[in-house]
Amino acid sequence: MTGRGKGKYMYKNQLREEGEIFLRSEMKKYFPNNEIMYIV
């Protein structure tokens, strides 16, 4: 994670993308009819 100022942190792009792919696949397994609008 990298610092973004006063108490804010952000994952590096590659790690964030991998996490997003994982989260979307897990959510689709358990909630197939729902749609993820965005991930912050």
C-alpha cells in the first residue's frame, strides 16, 4: 500500500486489479443475480 496523505492509503494498481477480479468472482458465486456498480 502507498500513502496518499492524511490517513489515506491506496493499493498498488496490479494488486488492486487482482483483488477486484477475485471479489467480483466471489460475489458472482454467492449473489449471481446482483450487479456490482463500482469498487472503490
